[in-house]
Amino acid sequence: MSIDRVREYLKPFRLDGRVLEFEASSATVELAARAVGVIPARIAKSLSFVLPDGPILVIAAGDAKVDNARFKAQFHAKARMPGHDEVEALIGHGVGGVCPFALSEGVRTFLDVSLKRFDTVFPACGSANSAIELSCPELEAAAQNCQGWVDVCKAWREEA
């Protein structure tokens, strides 16, 4: 099970004991926010993309949306999300449980600056009813194959 792989992955970071499991689904930003008891923006959603050199995850605040121009400037490619049926094979987790931990080989993770306005955020943990509360430094340290911070989202701040 994906959540068990995530717990195992988080052990060296001493974070495995902080994984939360819910009775109800946390598969969407809104459901996760309700399950955790926070505003939707504090949910660290995992967005999957396929680039010419392989799959990536962008972890962004729950209220952020990908800005196509910023994405293309950062990654030199159009933002193309995999099909619903491709996600698990490419990323290592099914839709609703995609997270930056225990990923398939070669998946690179990027953290969007939209998360930095919060002391803690809540990414999923491999299932459609799990999450973990992490500070941004903890998320950066634990995210598998983390390539650092990017600024590829809009709608979370006042745009000029």
C-alpha cells in the first residue's frame, strides 16, 4: 500500500509517526482542508506534469493555480499533466494520494513559493485519506529528489 511505503520513506527523517489518517477522504484540497481543519490554501497539493526529460511534481498551496507562462519559462516546456490512468505508473501514487514521498524512480520534485507564506502545510501521504503537517524546511528536506523552490503559480497573491 502506498501509505505504508510513505511511512517507511519518512522514517529516516523521523517523520513517520506524524502521518495522519482520516476516516473521510482527503483526496481533494477541499476535502483535505476539512479533514485537517485548516483553510484550503494550507493544503500542499501535488501537481503531476510530464516534461520531455521525465515526470515532475510541483507542490503548491491549495489556492494556487499553475501559471502557464511562468511554467514554460521555468521548465522550457508547456505544462502537460498526465492522464488520470497514467499518474500511478509515472509518479508512484494514485490520484488523490499523490505526494512528494516514496516516488517512482526519476521523478523530480519542485516546491512552489506559494507555500512559503505558511508556517506549516499539509501534503498527502500516499493515500486518499492521509496527510502530514510539515514546516516548509521539513518539506524541502523530506521531499524526494527535491530540486528546490520555483515560482510557477498564480491566483494565490495579488497579481500586478
